[in-house]
Amino acid sequence: MTPDSGAAAERTRLAWRRTGLSATAVALLAVRPAFRPQAGVLAWLVAALAMAGWVTMIALAYRRSYGLRRRPPRPGRRLIPVYALLAAAMAVLGGLVVML
């Protein structure tokens, strides 16, 4: 029996895609308060940070997904910890949005 690394890589690629979609939803929710009529500079700053974090997360997810399409799949040594830090930063940013 031979190991099927193709299926594992495909599942991981799909997980990265789902994570990117989740990041999109969080970023859109973080930007929403900036479009209120009484929104101040802080709300716009939080929205700008959310969009910058979102663009970075999508770019990293796309890069990792591309690396998983190759045969054999490339390991994501540095990419995964950076993505985890970005996810934690987005969580903190979400907390700021709740407090606005």
C-alpha cells in the first residue's frame, strides 16, 4: 500500500481556503463600524488595519495553497507561525471593534 500524499495536500489546501474565507468575514465585520455616520478617526484606523491584515492573510494563504499544489508539497516552515500571529492580531482587532 502506498501513502496518498495528494489527498492530504488537497485537504490542507481546502482548509487554507476556508481560513481565507473566514478572514474575509472577520475583516468585513471589523470594517463595518467605520461606515457609521458618527465614526471617528479610531474607527477608520481600525478598519484600515483590518484591511491590511486581511490582504496579508489572503496573500499568505494563496502562497501556502500554491506550495501545496506542487509535487511533493513544499513545507510551510515560516509561513504558518506568521499566519498564526496575524490571526491573533485580527482577534485583538476584533476586540477593539467591540469596544468602539
